[in-house]
Amino acid sequence: MTTADDRVLFEVDRDKRIATITLNNPAQRNSYDATMRDALARRLDVVAEDDDLTVVLLRGAEGVFSTGADMNNAYGWYGDKSKQDGPPAKSRPSQRRRLTVDRKSFGFYHNLMGFPKVTVGEISGFALGGGFEMALMMDISVIGRDTRIGMPATRFLGPALGSLHMFFHRLGPVLARRLLLTGDIIEAGEIEHLGVFTETCAPGRVAARADYWAQKTAKMPADGVVIAKEAFRLVEQSQAYQGEEVASYLFHAYGTNLQFAPGEFNFVKTRAQHGTKEAFRLRDEHFHVPEPE
């Protein structure tokens, strides 16, 4: 079994002033659990605190950026439900537990969005869920035209996820509503004209172009970069993200306690009955609506 360190690779090129972080969980398309995300956060802290580094390049192993949070154990994000002493825990985590854990989770995303060094994303294959959020948070993002992007977790939890402010600001209200209200997964090439990402290119060019942008931004004065990043953050906080820090984890914590009506698809229950692979197949079958001819 791979360890957290194995799943988050870290390289530094001090001559170029660039650190590279690679999500290395290809068997699960570089999805991540809480332990892996915490390892990523520690690596980012190392870069933030190193005066000799100006840029962090975030990528995924084997041609896939990330499919987001590992849904094999949805409630596992909220810790071990069993207790050493006392009565058994309920099957669902309490709302207070959800709020505590989600505050920490969205603290990670807020820190990434306001990271003091330049962030460059090398985005290939899939960028779904939390992987899509990270891709949108990059200062410079290079994505392949065939990269599949979206928020399919809205089909599990509904569209009241966290980071709503960011989705509307980065994507625009029309596209944000479309992706959040349908759970659609689309190819990045379909929205190239919107300029959501810095550069949309042929799949085979993503790595080279991301490296180009990393080297280009690394030549900027390091102090100038961090001052600019704080200025950018101030503008976004004042114009687009007012209330985001609290609203994001509140919406997510409440949204993960949905009650499902008869005929609505409950992923957690379906997975418990049929297993993860079959649950994903049944999810896609449930949400499929054929296009009119």
C-alpha cells in the first residue's frame, strides 16, 4: 500500500527557482484522501517558506491531473466513526463534526488560492471535483483540449458545494450554474473561447507549455511577486469573495447531510449495496438524459 509521501512527490530546481509537486496516485486517477491532501499542504508550506523558490508547478502523474476527493469512503473524510469507549457512533457524522472538518478542508483551498508564490497548473486527462477546483485556483493554468473537467460530486450532494464564489468568478454565472446544476463533465476545448484557463493546447503540449510558463514567471522579482499576489487577493476578496471563507464550509457541511426523496440517486447508499464501481455505473445511468434529435 502506498504511503502519503509516495503519493505526493516533491522536486526542487533551485537554479530555476521552481518547485514541482506531483500528485502520484495514478491507480485512482490521482484522487486524494485527507491524508494525501494534508501531505500536499505540507509540501506547499515548504515552498511558501523557502525564500529561494518563486514558483510551484502542480501536476498529476501519468497524464491525469486529479479526479478530486476519493469517494470510496465518503464519510471517511470525517474521521473514524468508531469509538474506543462509549456507545457506537451514528452511521452519519454529526453536523458539528462536519463543520469542524469542512472548515479545515476549505482552509486548504483558501490557502492555495492565496498562495504567496506563483502557482502553475499542468492539467491533463481529468480535473474533476476538488481537482477542478485546484485547476481553477492556479495563477497560470495550462490544460489539454481533451481534458475532462467538471463537478460530478454535485450529483451526490447537490449543487450547494463550497467555493461557490470562485466558480461564479472564474467561470462566469452561466457556465457555473450549468456545471453545478447538472454535474456535467465537459472537455476543456469546449470553453477555450471563454479564457477560463491561461492556455488551452493540444494534449501532447501540456507539459512543455506548463514548464515554459513556470520558467517565465520564475524570472520575475520574488518580492514583487508576493506583493502582487497579496494585491490580487485583496482585489478578489473585496470584489468577488466576500463571505467566502465562512460560506464555503457552511454550504458544504450542510449539503453533505441531504435527505434523498424516493427516486433520487443516493450514491452513499448505492455504493454500500452494490460496491463503488457499480455505484458509479448506476449514477451515470440515472443521470443520463438523451439529447433530442
